[in-house]
Amino acid sequence: MGPALRNRSRPWRHADAWQLLIAVAGLLAGVAVAWIVSRAGGDRFNGSHLSLAVPVILLVGWSFIGSGLLYWRSRPDNHLWAVLIFQGFAWFGSILPSSQNPVLFTLGQFIYPWQYASGLYLILSFPSGRLRGGLDRVLVASTIFLVTVGSLVWLLFADPHRMMCPTCPANLLEVTRNDAVVVGVFYVFRLAGIVIAVTGIGLLAVRWRRASRAQRHAVMPVAVAGVVAFCAGIAAFAARLARMPGPTPFDVLAFYAGAAVPVAVLAVLIQRRLAQGAVAGLVVELGGPEPGADPREALSRALGDPSLAVGYWFAAESRYVDRNGGAVELPAPDGGRRSTVVERAGQPVAVLIHDAALEHNAKLVDSVCAAAGLALENERLAAELRARLVELQASRARLVEATDAERRRIERDLHDGTQQRLVSIAMSLGLAEARLPADPDRAKPIVAETRTALATALAELRDLTQGIYPTILTERGLSAALDELCSRSAITAHLRLFLDGRLPIPVETAAYYVVSEALTNAAKHAQATEVRVAARCSGGILTVEVADDGVGGAGNGKGSGLRGLADRVGALDGRLSVSSPPGQGTTLRAEFPCG
């Protein structure tokens, strides 16, 4: 084992040691509390209630601690495990007032109310371990404040013989007896507890109404148990405010209602493990005899998320597409959706877009991704073919549109420019013909003017045909054509060529127009002052790159010119990419197979 591996294993060994220590401490704490209750009983546990209370005490405390340890091992980044473990030990500590030992009695009275604060945090933050909003934080902070003040007041001013029971042991921290202060503080404590519990029920109800099906499935047992515990707590506090002699039946109800919360947490953990175990059935279902079946339905059932969407990696364009070849947008990080990439051999195959609630069951998502990898790879190939077909159809439509537009442009240029000039030349020749016999001297200027107009018309025709297809490209090849194109550029253009001999005519033509369009964009739109053009043929690939120092902000989908270039390059099985960060210029790169 190398040093790096040993260093990585130390935190895990350290965590394992702490987990073992906590498990042993929890086991001993449960046994000790059970012994205390069975020996002493107290006013809280008597008669038939005692025989049922001891198993419930052990079940609740050990369920909290066990659930916390399981959370720690599976999701160490989710600090809910610390809350669960604290709640387990606080639960055991809250039983200590049943002891006849003054030290344990006093310690138990200090610990007892803290289970309200940790229990409230647990219910409101499950399953993420984080409080979601300002109202949550206000409720938890208020509960901690009330618990702190209530504990201090009771420990400093309460006489248990007078206020609780004649047989209770002494309060070792009592400074002076002040019944009025204790009664007043606990009246406020219980009234505020009712308000906090009602508000907590309202919060859970609002979240349940807004939650997706996957989110409800993830929190339902704990949410239901939390509402029951809140209702029982309200009843118990209301009974005490009504001065019912304690312990009341509502106290017993609150005791058992609180016991349902850790059982619900444990049920959620068991539910997750069962869902992970059912992934084997997913492999069988995806490998079924139905050819071309959509795997989304099977994946949705396995994850328990009806809203699941699947995108397949389209490597040719470095994006995800759906089963029919349409574009798939990944969710925003701050939304209610998450994306998980499925990989095979280190390469992306697909992406699962699912409810954010599944991030709290990452093992299930990972298991489903591993099980569905092969099926998704097969479906990815089919989706890529469909995407290519969709892109081919769109490309054909754009090429037809571009061809029609080019024809209209040529017709307009011929009609408005060269045709009008030729008509003028014909009229001048007629005038010269009429005047030549009678007045040769006056006819000479007309002939000279006609010659000039004819030269201009020829230049316009030459420019027009150059735009249709450059003659220099046909006669001398790409190197000479790019050199001539850069020399006519409206901005300074630096050319570097690494070409040997001629290339296939379609490749040379496409490369020429890529550079021509890039130079035009740099001059018209990029506000550039100079541009660098490079062309290299190596390994059977012609790479053409045009980079300017303009304002940037261009992209593959912006402007018909770039779309037309992408279609032209794609028709030759090439690739066109544009890098144009704002304020950092634009780099256009085209690659053509030319072997």
C-alpha cells in the first residue's frame, strides 16, 4: 500500500473508530436507562405503562443512534447524522429524571428539553439536513432560546418536592426557591411551544402541497410522524396550561407520538436499501426482448420519479439530444431538477434529469446508472442517428433557402448593376454610330466613354463571378486563393499556410468560404483591428482557423452566415467550432477530412 493510499484510508479508519465508540456508548446508555426506569419508575412510568415504556425507550433511542450511524456511513456530507445521534442520546437523557439519584435527576432535567430543539430541527430539515428558509431558522432559534432559558430557570429556582412530586430527589443546582418565576417562565414556554408546533405543521403542509411526487415519496414517513408528534405536543402543552394534574394522558400520548419519528427515519433508510436492491430487476427489464423500447419508463420506475427525462450524448456536436434527436437542455443549478451523467469507459453516454429529491439517495441513482449503462449506450447510438437525420433535414432546408437567396442576389446584382450599364453602353454605341459619319471628332468622346463603361461592366461581372466561384481557386489552388483573399481584406490579415499541393476541390471551396465569411464578420460585426488566418493539412485533416481581436460574443447558432458555414462544413463530414467569449475576440475553427 502506497503512502497516498494510506493517507486516504486514515480518515475512514478514524470515522470507523468514532462510529464504533458511539454505537457502544448508545448501547450502554440504553441499557442503563432501561435499568433506571425499571428500578425507579417515577411518576412518568408506572403500572402497565412501565412494561411498555421500557421497550419503547430502547427502540426510540437506539433507532435514532442507529439511523444516525447509517447516515454517517452512507452520506457523511449530510450532517443530519449528527442531529440523529444527538437526538438519540438526548432521548435517553430525558429519561434520567425518573432516577432517584439526585445527580442523575438534575442532569436529566437539564437534558430533557433539548430533545425538543433537536427534534424540531430533524423534522424541518429532513432529508437534506439543512434548514430551507428564514422561518425554519426562526423556529429552531426560538426553540433553542426557550430551552436554554427554561432549563436555567428550572435548575436555579425550582423545588421538585413542591412542584413535581414529593418523592423526587433534590435539585442540586437550586439557588433559591421562586415558584412564581418558574410557573411564569414555563407558562410562556408551553404557550410558545404550541405556537411553534402549529407553525411547524403549517410549514410541512405548504411544502407537501408544493412538493413533487418524488419529494413526497422521500419525506412522507418522517413528515407524517412529525405532524403527529406536533399535534400530540400541542395537546400535552394545552393540558398543562389548563392546569391538569400531571402526568396527563396527553403526556403519555406525546411520549409515544415522539417515538414514531425515529421509526419513520429508519423506515426511510430501509426503503432506500430496498430500492437499491430492486435495481437487479431493472437490468432484466432493460435487457428484455422488445427491440427499440424506450428505457425511460423503466428508469423512472426504478428511481420513483415520473418526471425523469433522459438525454443521450451526441458527440458530433458535443450536446445531449432526446430519443427523437431533439435538443435537451440541462437544468439550472438553483432549480428543482438535477442532472446525473451516465458514463461508460470514461466517456459520457447519457444524462438523467431527475427530481432534486433524489440527490439525497445518491446510491440509488448511482446503482441505476451502472445497471442501465449498456442499454443507454445502445439507445444513444439510435438517438445519435436520429439526431443526424434531424440535422440533415434541417441542413437541407437551410441549403435550399441559401441557394434561393443567392440566386435572388445574383439576379438583383445583374439587373441593378451590369444590365443597366450594358443598356447604357448600347445607347452610347447607337449615338456614336449616328454621329460618326457626319462629325467624327464629336463621336470620339462618346466612344471613349463607352470603352470606360464597358471596362466597368467587365469588372462588375468579374466581381460577381468571383463571388459565385473564385477563378483563382480553380486555377492556382487554396494557398493562392487565401493569399488573395487576405490581401483584399478590409482589416489587417496575417496569413500562415502549411499546405503541400492541391486538395480535393470541395474541401478547398468550403475552406475558402469559411475564411471569406470569417473575414467579412470580423470587419462588419466584430469591431476587430486585425485577424490571423492559418491553414494546415496534417494526418489527413485540413484545419482552418481564423481568429480576430474583436468584441466576441458570436456563436454557432447566431446568424445565417455561421449556420450556412456549419452546413457546408458538415456536408463534407467536417466540424465547425466557434469560440467567442465576450471581450476576448472570436476564433473560428473548421476541420475537413482531406485524405
